[in-house]
Amino acid sequence: MSDPHPFEDFRNFVYHIWQQLGLPAPTAVQYDIAAYLQYGPRRRVIEAFRGIGKSWITAAYVCWLLWKDAQHKVLVVSASKDRADAFSIFTKRLIETIPELAHLKPKGDQRNSNLAFDVGLAKPDQSPSVKSVGITGQLTGSRADTIIADDVEVVKNSATVAQREKLGELIKEFDAILKPLAHAEIVYLGTPQTEESIYNQLPSRGYEIRIWPARYPKDRKHFNQYSGRLAPFIADHFEANPGCAWQPVEPSRFHEDDLLRREASYGRGGFLLQFMLDTTLSDAERYPLKLSDLIVMDVDREAAPIRIMWASGKEQVIDDIPAVGFTGDRLHRPMYLAKEVEEYTGSVMSVDPSGRGGDETGYTVTKLLRGMVFLRRAGGLKGGYDDEALEQIAHVARAEKVKMILVESNFGDGMFIKLLEPVLRRIYPCAVEETRSVGQKERRIIDTLEPVLNQHRLIVDAALMRADQKCEPKFQLFHQLTRITRDRGALRHDDRLDALAMAVAYWSEYLNRDISREEDKRMEELMEIEYAKFAESVFGHRPAAPNFFDNY
């Protein structure tokens, strides 16, 4: 009896494909996903973090199925037709590239489109060997042994309850497409886009979910939140080695620094969904903006230290300013302040106008220095377009010496600016610029502020923090900051918070600087000044070149 072909184990097939493509050997997680594709139940969901290559592995799986049985029929469905087509095209390219799959190349009398093709040796059939379609496309009439649902849930089709209900109905069509055979299977590949992901509904329809997050769970409580769905490869290691908590699962490709950068970019909530596949967000994650991420200190009106460092040790906790966040959310003073100070490079006042109802006209004054945003003033004014409110805005702008006033233009169709400009000409001539916001307000505010807070780039004046607490809680800026969620209408009053988000969005293009490099750059500048002074005292003149040692 001859030995079985090495490709009978799909993991060997994946290894060979990766070699042929010039890729490094598959990682442990990729091999684990491959084993689940081969041996998992007929209805299964693969949730793996972004970038691990689940679509590539599954495209190889489609080739492997066709290598084993040329009569096999595969339907690929994605949120968009383009996404599904890309999967189908990649599968066809593998067949055309890998020598061991040469016998599967379509023949002259077979379908040979990138979007629907037959493989060699396949018998004539109404259904092609591989076909791609968007979830809203023409599913009716298709028949398949294997359905690959590759990222059918995306932000655009799952943001609201109505959209998720519609998507839930569309995927029910898979049961009508699947052939009534013992080997017929439906495989979902996905990353949850919302806490109420449609993937969470699939177990009630007979599916098994297996999850491969980017990190091991934080602790036992976090481990239990996965409800037994963690891949055994990860769960068993966590059980046997509790010290691996929150360590990278795939350190060779997604190391600690890489994951920290991704968390800073996505924000905590986005990272938990996209990389930890955690849809059971507790209140701590549901309210993503936290006071503990701020740096609170005395902020001067005209200058600031060139470098400020955040820390959360006991020495940095501020006890004399009450924190309005949830339990355990504390305020922190800086761990380190550079001795050198510098004038701000920008100063902006942002205004979110209101009508004559119960809302306020919210405003903030923010300043920028070396990639850090300094919040100097914030407040709310009653009266909307009243002369008194307009004059107060002008007086605050003058006191803070702002260079620009940003005004939200969505309300009043620019009328607020037309009323404000003559008041400014009389009190404090200053440039005014309209800005228009799009999309759901709550998501926009969180997506703007969360990355900046996570990177501890927002410094708040301690005096402002104290003054804010004298208002009613619903109007307090930091009460609004800690209570906002991504749900529509999460806050009844968000005027001050919206003004802050407007300002941070304005500074966003300047926030990509490396803070530590900024301090080094400043020290080099100071050294060059000292060299120039030295040259002048010794030689009687200053060197023409920026660096003294360039000439001597």
C-alpha cells in the first residue's frame, strides 16, 4: 500500500504554496487556521485579526478542494463584488502559477473568466467551478458544494440595526444555494465591525465560531468573555501559561511595538474589535474616552515645555481635582517636563453654534507645540446668536491671542459667521474659517479624539479642569467626554465635546511628529546657537553655516 500524498494534509499544501510564492514559511496561527479549514465542522466561522492572511489561506483551501475533486463547486461571496472578484482572481492565479495545479487550468471549451471559471477535468455543469458575487448581487440560481463568505460584514453594511437586519436576511440565502450533500459546507471569514456583529448570531443557526486574536486575553475574566470560542491553540497556551496575558500571539510577524502602533491608530474600541475580535465590550470599553489618558498641568497662554511625558503611577495621580469619569478613571500630572520652553506654533478657537433651544454654543481654545495639543479654554454660552454670546467669543479669542476661529457650518448655513465677523472687527480682528462635519456625530467625535488620547497628546489646563466642574454635569466638557459612546444620540448635550473634536481634527495633520525627536531637534538648535555665540566671542563674527563645525 502506497503512502498518502503529502498534500492530503492541507497544511503541507499551504507550505508548498507559500514556497512557490516566495513567502516565509506559514506561521503557527496560519497552520492552525489551515487545520480548522480541513477538519472543522461543515458550518464554521473563522474570526482572525487583520493581516494574518485568512483570505490567502482560504484561497489555497479552494485550490486544495479542486485538487482533490475537480467536480467541486465553490461560491465566493463578499460585501462587495470587487472584494469577491479579488478572491476569485487570486485563486485562478494560483492555479495558473503552481505547477502541481497545472491540470486544473481551464481548457479551451470551458468557462475562463476571472469571475467565474471551470477547472480542467470538470464535467459540464450549469455552475462554474469557482464563482464570485457580492452579497447584494444575484445569488439566486447559484449552486455550490462550498460557500466562502469572505468579509460579508463591513462598516458600510452593519453600522445600523436596519443594516444588520438586512444583512442577516441576505445570508440566509446561503442555505438555498448549498447542495444537499454530506460534504457541503459554509465557511465564514470575518472581522467583527460592531459589538452587535451578525457573526454573533450564527451559533444559533448551527455554526461554530473559532477566534484567533492578535494578543492573548488580558486575564481570566477577559478569557471567559470569549465564551469558549478561542482557538484551542491559544486557549490551551493561556491556561498553561497565565504569564502570557496580553502578549502577542504571533510575535514573529505582529510584535509588541507593531500592535501598540495599531492600537494607537485604531483606538481601544477599534483595536478590541479588529484585532482582539472582542464584541463583548464592558462599560470600560463601551465608553472609550478616558480621563486617565489626559495630561493635566498648568498650561501657559503663550509657551509650553518642548516635551511632556505621561505616566500612570501613584506619583502622577492628581487627588485635589475630582475626576468625573467612571470608577478607577483618574487624572494624571506629567511624569516629565523638559526644562526648555517654546512659544506655541498655532492657536485656534473652535465654536459649535447652537440655536435658541436648550443647547449651548460650545467653544474651546487649543494650542499646538511639537505634536502636542494644549487645551487652554473651554466652555458653553447660552443665547446662540445673541450679541452677548458673540462678544464673549471675541473677548476669549482676544485674551488667548488665537490666530484662527473655526466655526461649525452645519447649523444656520453660515449665518453665525456673518454675525460674528462684524463683532470681531470691533473687538479682535481675526481670521474665521468654516468647517463642515459629515457622518454620525458620535462616531466622528470618538474616532477623532480616541487616538489622540490613547497617545497622551492632549494636555489640559488644571484651571480649566476645576472650572469645568462648576457647571451642571450634563454641560461639563469632561462629563460629556467620558459618557459618549458610538450609539446615535448617546449624549443629550455634546456641544463642548464637539467643539473639542473640531479643534483636534484641525490639528490632526500636525500630530504625526515623533515627540522625542522634537526634543532632540530643539536641543540641536540650542547647541547651534551656543556654538554661534562661542564663535562670535572668539573670532568676532558668527559662522555663516547653520552648524559651527561645518566651517571649522
